[in-house]
Amino acid sequence: MTQSNVEPRLRPWQAEDLPALQALFGDADSVRWLGPGQPLTELECQFWLSSQLNGKAEWALQAITQGDEVVGFAGLLPGPSGSELLMALLPAYRRQGLAKAALNQLLQSRLTTLVGTPVMASVADANQAGLALLKACGFAPVAGAEGGWQRFCFRQEIDQAEPVAESA
């Protein structure tokens, strides 16, 4: 059940989040734009959560919660040219402003921890909601993606990336 009047918050994963994690990473619609775009198995979700909880994950994602319910995840993955945004929401929680609020929280927290490194995002051309979200949160297109994907940089750091002209 959605609670659109409750502001989402970001928090670390907890052991009891496994069912929510399985719902997120096991849902083909929620992961279709991520990495290989395939849902994770229950065993893969258990391994992933374990690596998050014991600090051995290659990248850290935070749970997006609304009230007491985990409804998505967001995080910044360290990379050679800055941090890469990764986020998703369960389908029932989309189009309510939760992704925008969570992304703004993530960017605000990042301003104090990752100063001087650009925040980048790659979005499939077909992901219209993702494209609109990035633009609404201050990202601008940059060169560097192809094959049906667009590349964005958080606008505050646009001077660190090569801008490209937006198509009409």
C-alpha cells in the first residue's frame, strides 16, 4: 500500500530487508534498465545483502523507504571518472515523486562526502521516466554513451564533463 504523503528516506540495508530486496531485484520491470537487466535469484539476493551488511560490497546502495516499507534502492557507485548513479523503485511506487525526493536526498548527502568527483548516470533512450527524472534533478547530457543509452552529469559538475547539444 502506498503512502504518498510520507517522504521517502534513505537508509542502510538491514538483515530483515531480504524479502524487500528480493522483490526489487527479482522484479524484471524494476531491474530492466540495470546492468544485464536480469532479475537476481534468491541466492544472489542473499549474497548481495550479506556483502552489504558486512561491508564487503563492491558498491553500496541504500534502501529507499516510505514509512516502514522498503520501496527501492539508490546509490553512487565509485568509478574511474566519478560516481555512477544506480537506483530503482518498485512499480507500485513510481510516478509519486519518490524517486525525485530520494535522488535529491542522495545528491545532498553526496555533496559533503564526495566533493570534487562528478556524479554520472547512464539511461536507456527508451527509459523516458529515467530521462525526465535526471533532467528534473539537475543532470545534463554529456558525451560518452551510445547504443541506445544517454550519459548525464549532475549539472553542478558539468564543467568536469564534455557537454553535448540537446536534440530538438
